[in-house]
Amino acid sequence: MRKDGRCPGVVFILALVALTVMMLTGVSFMSLASQQLLDARRDYASLHALAMADTGISYYVWKQRYSSTPISNYYASSQLPADVHTLSLTGSPAPQVTPSSLTFSEDKSAVWCFTITPSGATGSCYEVISKGYYRNAQRLVRSVLQGVTTSGSTPAWLSYGIYSDAQTVVSNSMDITGDIGSNGSVVLNLSGGGSLNGNVRSASSIQFAKNAAYVNGNLQYGTQVLDKKGNDVTAQATDYCSGSAAQLTGTAKLPLDTMNPQLYAQWANLYGSSAVFNGTSLALNQVTTPIMYVNSNQTPGYTLQLSGTPTGPRTIFVNGDINLGNNTIGSPTAPVAVICTGNISANGNATFYGDMWANGNISFNGHETVDGSIRCNVASFQGNPSFTYTNYHLNLISPPNSQNLWTLSSWEIL
């Protein structure tokens, strides 16, 4: 210490200590920052893998909705492992969408699909598990996809040329080739100029309302067979047909598929604005899409005037009524499925090739010619129309490629 009380070198030592503390603090901050960077990178990789797992679900939904090769060979739910984390690219079952399906350099997804039937679910349900990969990170996402109900066989009522939910009335000199069925009654008021070549099935009664009414086929009735005066002639039923007559046992009514406008709206949306029509007169030769959704605004009291022959099979869905007028509609090589929430009518010499499905009634009053099938609530045929049952393409239940309508109903991170 000098005489003036100052210690030489103290400032240097204090500065050195301060620098040391600052260096240690900097190193500590650098170490912490480095660790935080590593954690951020790890979190980023994990989140990126999670995003890729979610992308796998989206890719799978896209493949089912829009791809020309949707997946159909789903795994049974019994093959779903107890610990889904064990699912791997080389394991069993193998992923149905593999990373090679996605063209990213580091981002990869693998997707497995299992059929399930949750309690209270309607339609087809599938548990889809997607594993996302990014560098060394892997994440799992599980979702439930629900599709429309599909059937491997043709519904029973579509094997009939004419099928009604409430009643079928055939009057005057109509010629019919094909089976008639109804969940209600069938009234045959055929005159001498008409013929019915086919079988008749009624969940209620079958009435022969004129002496000339006769069936070249078999009768199946739910309650009884009546003559023109309403008398019970069940015991003499074979006098009114060329084949056998038998009472239906068990449930006489056939289950009819429910019309789903939303199904057709979604199908039409896949083709864009060209598949939506809101006018009142539609010429089928101008329809370029497989389906046309008509009156999307659901205007009350709407009626579509239909005419023309398309270049190929078409399905026309109408929120409202359809009038065929005196037009020729469709052809044997370009049949038309017309489906409406209301009624279908014709009032002259219309010729129709295809399938008709009305949530309301179908009525003909002139010289109409129909080649195809009919399904409605009440079928009423006056005058002398002609009907021949032909199985065209049967698009009445649900649109082709119904996998397009699959929806994501739940989602969770595993």
C-alpha cells in the first residue's frame, strides 16, 4: 500500500474479477441459449412430425374423395395393436399409405386404416392412424372417418320395374312388362287393351278393378285379393293370374332407401358450378357432368321442365317437381336417372329411358313410353302408357364413387 492509501493493482484485479464474472455469465447464457436452441429444434422437429401425421390424415381423406384409386382393402379392427406406437413401416400390418406416396425430402407420413363400428354410428366407420416423420422425430395422430352406407348387392325393391311406398294404380289400357311391387296396395284397373306381363307383390291388398284385369305372372299379397266390387276373392286368386298366388309371410314391406339430397349436393360439388342448375328448363344435351344438381336454392313450388338426350348416362337431382312434357328423354345408350324431392309427371307422348325416383308421386296421363324403373310414394297411370323394365345403371340409392363423401368425425393426438 502506498502512503496515499491506494493499493496498486487493485483496479486490475477488480477488472479481472469483473471480466471473469462476465465471461462466466456469458458462457452460462450461451450454454442456456444453446440448450434452448436444441430444445427448440427438438420441439420444432416434434411439431413438424405432428404436422406430417396430420397431413397423412388429410392425404388419406383426399385419396378417398378425389383419387381414381381409393383404398378399399382396409384392415380388420382385430389387427389394431394394443399399443399403436408399435406401428412401423416394416411391421405388420404394413401402412396403406407409405412415405414413398408423399414426395417430400424430409417430411414423411405413413397411414393405416382399420374398419370399426362405434356405438350409434351410421354408415361405414374407419379408424385411421397416421405416423408423421421428421428427422429423428415421430408423432402419431388417430382419427375416425365416416363414409356413406354402401351395399354389396342391389336393394330388393330395385328388382321391380315399378315400386311404390303407398299405392300403385294402373288404369285403362296400359301395357306393362316387368314386376310391380308396393308397400301399400295395388289397384289394377286394366281394360281389355292393356296387359301386365310380370309378377305383382303388395304388402296390403291387390284389387282387380275390372273384369279384363289379368296378370301374366304370380301374385303375392299381404292381406287379400279383391274383385272390382271390393269383394274378397282371395280363395279364387289364381283365376286372376297365370301363375301362383300366395300370401306373404313375416314382414311384407320392403325397406326403401332414404333419399339424401345432401349426398347428391356434395357429389355435384366435386364437379363445380357446371353441375349446378337453377333454371326451370333443362336440355340434357347441354349437361356435361355425370350429375346435375337442380334448384340448389330450394325455391318453394319449383318445377323443372326436362328434355333432350345427353351424350352419356346422367343423374339429375331436383329439389322440387319434374315435368317430362311431350319430350323424348335419354336413350338406351344414354339413360337418365331423375330423382326429385317432389313429384314426376308427364302429360302427353313423352318417351323416357332410365330410372325415376320421386319422394312424392309419379303420374302419367297419356301415351307415355317408359323404359327403365320407377320408384315413388304413389304411382298412378291413366290413359294408355307403356312401361318396360330395364336395369340400366341403378344410380338411385347413392352416387357412384360414394367414397367421395367421407368426413372426418374425430381427431386426437396419441
